[in-house]
Amino acid sequence: MISRRIIRTKVLQILYAYYASPEKSINKTEKELFFCIHKSYDLYHYLLALILEIADYSEKRIEIKKSKHKPTYDDLHPNTKFVTNRVISQLRSNKQLNLYLEQKKLSWVNHPELVKELYLFLEESDFYKKYVADKNLSFLDDRKFVDKIFNEIMLISEDLYMVLEEQSIYWNDDIEFVISMISKTLKRFNEYSDSDQRLMPMFKDQEDRDFAKDLFRKAIINHDELRELIKVHSQNWDIERIAFMDILIMQLAISELLYFPSIPTKVSLNEYIELSKFYSTEKSRNFINGILDKTLKDLKKSGKVIKTGRGLMGES
């Protein structure tokens, strides 16, 4: 499922696009936000399909070697550990995955060179050699192996990044997030999983879907109040000279502090400081941290931060 960290990232990106555009339409930009989130969910299924393509390529190589004019003993008695991996077999028959790929027309058919390159990269890896050499493999070993393909092959493949970037501008920053979703998905599979095994939903629940919409809208609707708070708590700085992305990060963080009573202040601060590591400089991160800390203290003192719900003791 799309985590709240990914939601915050997407809202930040779309908020930037909103302010950069001469056409300020909240409804239109909100639709763009959900389209952007949906593209991440597309990538989730697309990468699951990629491992099937790599396994298919491996199987084709085996068949080609068997058909040689003078096949060797190894050609006729190939190691099929990879192509018969039980988790890959479960993914191949998964109804939800196949239906989604069919409906969205997601396919790697136009990228045979990438599939080949990823397979050859995999074949040379130490964990692949160890896996295919082990004669006593459990389902857990199969699952760990598949997880390693995503985290140790796909995650570091520059060519994969290039191919995905060519296909969608929305996938530039998504691979790491999506692969973490896939790792969580794989943990749901066991040796008894069948074709009805459920994959991750796009959102955990309706609350997360509403969070995406509300965070975006509250940051825009309360623009003036939020910018004034940033200005007040950065007195020694000219707000016009503060990096625009830094302002947006703080705008979203303060929105959560003020308008989302069920989210602990510590969670909000940690999430946006973490987000600043990707979208700001180290100097900016320290600046953002300092401004948010001062803002939170003053908001609490004036009684404007009201947190309610379970797990929110100590917020006063």
C-alpha cells in the first residue's frame, strides 16, 4: 500500500507544481495528485511483472541450450531452481496481479534488452550462485531469494531507472518506495498461498486516502496563515530568500501540526525532517528543523496545537 511517507512526498511534489503553474486550480491539481499516487501503484505491479519476465528469459535460455546441435550434459540437465521458484510461480498465477496488468496494459515486451541485462546481472551475483547450488531449499529460501532480486538487482540497476524515467515522469523517485512495498507483499506469501493471494491495496484505508486530499487542500487554503507563521519564526531571514522547497516542506509540516489532531507532533516533525533530506541541502535541513521546533513551541504555548486520540498522551 502507499505509505503516508509516499503520500507526503507526492503532496509536496504536487504542491510545488501548483504554485509553479500560472493556472491555480485546486480541483485540477488534486486530480493530478491522485493520478500521481495511482502511478506509484502501477509501478508496484509493473515491477512484480518484471521478475516474471526475468524468469521467462532464463527458461528460454534453458530451452535454447537443449535445442543445440550438440548439447552438453549440462545443457540437457539444466539447473531449474530459478524458473521453478515457488514464489515466482505464485506470482505468475496471481489473479489480482494478472488482472491489473491486463487492465492497465502494463508489459515489458518492448524492453527485451533490459530483461536480458538484469538476468545476466543476477546470474553473476553471489546470492544467485549460492541459491541455485543449494539442494535443500525451503519456501522461505525461495521467498528470500526473490526479495533479494528486487533489493540487490533491480534497486541498483541504472538502466532500469532510465527505462522507467522514459516511461513516466512520476516514477523518478518511486522505485525505492515501491520495492519496500514489494518486500512487505512477499512476506504475505507462504507455501499455501494460491492464485487468490491478496496483494497490497493502494491505500491502507479510507483514512489514508482522505489524508492525501486533506493535507493538500489544507496547505493551500491556509496558505496565508502558514506563510505568516514561517515568517514570524524566521525573523533573522528574509522569507523571499528562503528556498521555495524549504518553505513548502515547512508549510506542510505546520499544516499537520495544526489541522490533523490524530497525528502526533513528533511523527509530523520526523517525517518532514526526513523528507528534507531528499529535497533540501544539509544546511536547509538544520534550518527547517530549527524553524519547526520554534513554531511548535509557540503554537503549543498559545493552545493552537490540539491532539486527540489513542497514543497521544504527552502532547500537551
